[in-house]
Amino acid sequence: MTLKETRSTCPYCGVGCGVVIESQGDQITGVRGDPDHPANFGRLCTKGSTLHLTATQAVTRQTRLLQPMQRAQRGDAPHPSRGTRRWTTPARSSPASSRRTGPTPWVSTSAASC
């Protein structure tokens, strides 16, 4: 198999450092800073420089979410969430939560931070 290089952005914080991802087939083998990227000019923090370690086959097969999942109630097993239901359920439950606990803002995010 040939080694492939793909330019991307580090997911760990809001800086948006450029990375060059090295892969062989569907396995990521290394990550380095992109020297042409204006945010980091090839330099990476500790987390960014070990990004490839989070993409080992053992890790990605165990923890990678391949589709949206939802629990009906706390403690229940998650099940695949389809269609608009994954967006309408939080919207419908928000007024009930507000009546019970008061107007508390909530947010959903999928970004990690340094």
C-alpha cells in the first residue's frame, strides 16, 4: 500500500492548526504540522502532535460513533436515532425542563479543547 497525505485541521481547540495526516489504506499512521498553514506554520501543541494515537484501530473500533444515537431515558441503552427525531426531542423536552428546573441554558457541542 502507498502512503497517502491529507491536509486537514486539528480538532482539539479553536485555533484551527493545519495538520498533514499520513495514512496507509484506512489506517492513520502519523500526523505532523502543516508548514504552509498560517495558523501554526508547521508547529503543533502536545495534543495535536499525538493526534494519530487517538486513531489506532483498537480505539476507533471501540469508541467511534458511526451514526447518531439516543437514549429514551437516563440509564437506558442507546439506540440509533433517525430522521428529524434527534432534533425535535430536545426541543420538545426543553419547556418541561424549564418548568421543572427554571430557565437554564443548554448547549450541545462536538468539539474538544486543549
